[in-house]
Amino acid sequence: MITFVPFADGILKNQTLEAKASRLGLTIGTAGAVSKSNWNNELGVAGDTYRVKDTLKANGARWNGLAKAWTFSSMEALESAINAIEEAK
């Protein structure tokens, strides 16, 4: 099963990033596969993403259709994407 799980408020060390994402109508969390033995996850962004999909892709995001979220390989890539979306607004 693939799912998207939003982070609880304050779980990220960078709470400014959480606040920026929230103002942009986005939710930061994890997207991954749940199996009996483990949870394979990646950082993810969900919410009103269609309008910013090109910016997300330009910053290294990949669409995970099963989780209905854009996933990132690193926190740095996620931060870069959120900052780029905020600057373009």
C-alpha cells in the first residue's frame, strides 16, 4: 500500500519551511510504501500542487501517483522547491 502521511506540526526542525508550505496551500510529509517488514518513505509534498508542478519538477520532485504527492530525494531539494514557489508567488 502506498500512502502520504503529513508531518505533525513542529516535527520538522525547520518550522519556517512548514509555515511557508502551509501559506502556499501545501502539506509536507512522507510518501512511501507500507509492507509487513518496513516503511520505505521519501519526503513529499501534497495539497494544491497542480499550479506549481513545473516548479516542483524543476527542483527534482517526482510525482507519486499512488500516494498523490510529489516526492523528493533530500530535504535540500524540498526546501529549494518551497522557496522557489514562494518567490514566484
